[in-house]
Amino acid sequence: MSPQWQKSTSSSQDGGNSVEVSVNDQGLIEVRESASPDSTIVTTPLKFALWIEGVKRGEFDHFGDA
């Protein structure tokens, strides 16, 4: 079965470029950029949840300073 990719409802505000997330058959989280759908990152649900918490806390905000 092919993954059911989900993206934020706010992604339409940036011209369609977005991060998409899916759960694969093994229960792992897959993440990809809509502009490069052939490249994916695969991680566990726990690691993904911890990353989301870090994003919410601003841990990665300095990467947007480029």
C-alpha cells in the first residue's frame, strides 16, 4: 500500500512547498519535502515526537537565520 502523505493546512500559503509526513507499513514515520518527493527521512514515532517538541521550543530556530 502506498503511503498516505499529510501536510500542514498552512502549506498552501508558501506556494505549495511543504514538508509531508506519513506512517509506513512498519509503523515508522517518513518525512519528505514536497519539492523532492523521492528523498525521505525515516524515523521512529518517539524520535519524531521528540523532534516536534524541540521545534515547538525553538531549538532549531537558528537554522532559519541563513
